[in-house]
Amino acid sequence: MPTCRTCGRELPSATRGRPAKYCSRACRARAYRERVAEKQQAGEPTDSPGTALSVDRIVRAGIDLIDREGGAGPSMRRTAAELGVGVMSLYRYVSGKEELGRLMIDTVFGEHPLPEPGPAGWRAKLELSARNEWQIYREHPWIPQLFALTTRPPIAPQLMSYTDWRIRAVDDLGLEFPTMVRIAIMVSTHTQSSAYPLAVEQFAHDTREEWLGARSGRIQEAFTSSPLPMIAQFGADAFEASQPHSIFEFGLRCLLDGVEKIISDRPAG
């Protein structure tokens, strides 16, 4: 059985034409970047910024740009400027910013594959997958913002592989398939929502502590103008509890406790 030259996954046998070398565009893009890096280390010439445009180069430019400068989503115009080409040149390779965003997400998730078979036990597997996804959002905090802009999930195989992996993690527990799907999606939804504030923090000119300190007067006014007895008790511990990473860890533990209750309550047999 042929395997992907990048990630080693099995590839379907070709029924016509040349056999595939990679399982996805993400793996093909990763292989291309590795070849370019090898040429640079060897002192060989590589493509100049304005030539040899390809889907992989466009996707990588979009990722590098938004990682560096932020933004709520990909921009065809800014990506074209990053590559030093006219914006219409990009439309020969991608249909628009929606497809560009999908390919960017697929590439990023393809660079963080979940291990096979993973740790023993459904809970350890779901924890690992959630923390893997959390790390993706820490490195690329624009992704949760991009998810929030659409009511439809991107058709990105590498992203979908996380859902597939999670369903397989709970596949032998006697649960109905719709329940397993809900569990898999809930883990991702919780991780995305907890990571949403990370994009704001990445490009903020001050820390959360500095931001609150500069608004201490207005906060005190809010305490005196409205009955907020619980909020008025906020201190260092409560502030730490409200941080995105704390919300993520606490919510993940509660979510998995709930899954454990579902498993224990399932009908015998």
C-alpha cells in the first residue's frame, strides 16, 4: 500500500494516472517548504518572490501574513501584496478568500497531526486532542476568529481528521453514533471558544493586568452604581481563573466528567 511521503498515511491505490505522492494539499505544501529549506541550506537558488506562483505558496503566504499582522480572516489583496503579485493572479489558483481560509486551516492542522493510536483510554485521548488543538490556536490565534465568521465548518480534511480521531476514541464504549459525534464536536467547540480571546491578546499594546489597571476607576464606578456583590470580590485568584487557559482547562475537565457520566449511565449491553 503506498503511503504519503510527508506524514506516512496510507494512500488509496490509483486507478488511473500517476499515483499520488501526498495525502493532502497540506502535506504537499509541507514537502515543498522542506525542499525550499534544503535548497537554501545548500546555497541553491530558489524561486524569487514574484515567480512560480502556486496554491502552496499562496496558502503559506496567507498564513505567514496573518500570523504576523493579525486580522479576522484571510485577505486576497494583502496576500497578493505579500507575494508581490497582482491580486487577480491569485484567482487562477484559489477561488476567493473563503477557499484560501479553508486551505490555510487545513495546512495548519496538517502540521499538527494526532498520534496513532494515541494514549490508552478514551479520556486521555480526548484530553490529548484538545490540548493539541489548543496549541494550534496559541500558535495561530486567528483560526478561532475565522471559525466565528461562518456558520458552516470548513471542508478541510486535516481539520476533520481531529473529529474522526475523537469519534474513534469513544467508539468502543457502547454509545450511539450521534452521541459520539456530539462529544467530538463539543471538545473542539469548547477549545475554540476558550481560545477566541487569544487573538486580541496577541496584538494588544498592553497586558490584561495593565488594561484593567488603567480602568480601575471605571470598574469601581460600576461596583457602586450596580449591585455586583460577587464581582466586587474579584482578586488575584479570580483574575487568574478568568484567563483563557484557565477557562480551557476547567471547561475541558467538566466536559469530560460529563462524558464519563454519559458512559456510566448507558444501558447495559
